[in-house]
Amino acid sequence: METNQRPEALTSGLEPLLTSHDLAEYLGIPVSTVRDWRVDGKGPCGVWVGKHLRYAVSDVQAWLASQRESAPGRRPVGR
């Protein structure tokens, strides 16, 4: 790896990671709800980066797809 590369060139192929705050803001919910979902095993899977919890955008998208109603007014199976 060349040492004169710009940081964005080094990370351009990596998937974005979200913090709990980022995820809560995106979903329009309180951060405490994201934390409660983790405790209850209901939210998207996380990625530990050292001692920091992050959420891969692809995991959030997959989890959101699993939350979609099968028809208007019908909750997803298992909820």
C-alpha cells in the first residue's frame, strides 16, 4: 500500500458502518430503542470493532426487509 494515498481511497471499497446513534437517527427512533432491541435480540446484527459496536448497512437493510409487512396491516411473521 502506498503511503501517499488519500484516506478515502483506502476505504472506498469498504461497506459503511453505523453507530447506534446513526441507526436511531436514520430510523427516526430513540437510541434507547436500538439498545432495547439489542438486549431483546430484535434488532439488526451488530459488528464489534474492538469495544465499539457498529451496524453494517447491509445488515440493517436485510433486517428492515424482514420487518416489511406481507400485506397492508399484516405484521411480519414472528412478531
